[in-house]
Amino acid sequence: MFGFGLKAKTERVLSDVFFHTVAPSMRPIFNGIVAQGKGSGQNEYSIAFLFMMITMNSLVEPFESHGMMIDTYNDSTDEEKETVKKFIEGHAARILKNLHLANSPESDIKEMLQPILEKVGLAEGEALPEEHEEDSEEGDGKLSKLMEFLEIYKSILLMHLTFIDVCEGTKYLSDYQKKFVLGLQYLGVADFLGQTLEADDMTVMAAFAAKTADAGPDAIFGWDISEAGQMFRRMTDVQTESWAQKIMINGGQSAQSQFSQKDDADKLPLLAVYEDLELMKEVSKNI
């Protein structure tokens, strides 16, 4: 029972502090880290920090495959490297900000974190968050603004819901899959709006998670907290798949079109993906 409780607590830290869920491919590694942490008396924060550092390191550390060394980070484009750098910088900042909650020696955690930061050109101090009140207010302001824009766009999604079933591609989808596609489109909308506001990824995911759990008669999805959490984790798991990215890109482009207020803008831009028969077959196969 203790082991199960520690695993659940660690996943809660990953969710609350890092807005991160354990991908299926990382589940064996996560379970092993929890078991190891339990044996050495580590608490959920120490284990969560270790897991996040392993996750971050996997993005920049070369690995061997079929007798060949693969270096995905150094072989990436400058844009891809910048994305990895921001991911590591943000999560490192959260680790350093919450060091006092771990029961592992702070020096050990910093020692493990340092080489990861160096691989993306960051010194430890650059990832350490500065406790300026104006920075906190700016972050809160971006979250509030993003929530406001997502609320405005909610009415557009609800309008699309009434027309989805006339699209040919929906014949391949269950009601659950239709809402899943709409959820991915909404995630694309959130990403576009987040970039417009220059909000970080964590702010975007926090706002999106909150809106998918909306309740009441005008809720988009009608999910309870548990269902919304499951859908959110599933969406974050598949968001790097090519078919999911097509759907998210459509969501972002539709938001750009809608907020441009051009007279010739498509009034129902989200319906395009539901007319893509091959794409909808991919959704039916993968969800």
C-alpha cells in the first residue's frame, strides 16, 4: 500500500508542479524510480525531481541504436533546440524553486541538474527563478488573459459542434472520438493564443486543462473532473503524433482566422479536419 501511495503522490507532484504526465513509454522507468526511491526513503518530491531530470536528459543525451550513436539534439534544427532549451529551463526552474520540499540533499539534486543545463547552454543560476512580484503579476495576467480568450472561443467550438455530424469523416468516429478531435483542436487554439500572449507552455497547459474541465449547461465537452483529467493526459500523450499535430494546427489556424476579423474568413474553419477521411480513419484507429 505504501508503494502505491508513493507512486500516486509522485504523479500528483508531476501534475501540480510540472503540469506533466507520465507517458506510456516512460511508465516502466517511472515505476522503477518510484521503487528505488521507496527503498532509499525518498519522498515524492525527490522522486519527481529525479524523474523530470531523467526526462530532460533524454532530450539531449546521445543514445545507441542498432550499433549506431544517435544524437537527436545536436542534429536538430535551431528552432527544435530552442524548444528543448525552454522545456529544460522551465522545469529546472521549478525544481530549484521547490528544492526545500525534497528530502534528498539539495547539493545532490543540483549536481545532477547542472550537466543537463550545461548541455543546452544554461548555467544553474539562469534557471533559478527570480522572486520579483512584478514577474508573478505578469504571469498571472497572461493566464487570466488566456483564460478569457479561451472562454470567448468556447462559443465558436459550441457552434461547430452543431455541424460536425454533417461532415463525411465523422462516419468513422464515435461520439467520444468526435469530442477528442475537438479537444485537440482546442489545444491548438490554446497554443496559438499562448504564443500570441508570449505565455510559456506551462501557462498554456494550465489554462487548457481548466477549460476542458468546465461544468454547467454551456460546457464544451460535458466531462467530469475525472474524465477531463483522463482526456487531458491522453491528449498530451498523442500531441506529438503526426495525425494529432494536423488537427492541432487546424485549431491554431482557425483561431488566427477567427480573431483576424476578416470579412472573407471561413466561419466554420474547424470542420475541415472532419472532411479529411484519411485523417479521421487515423483518429478512429489510434483513439
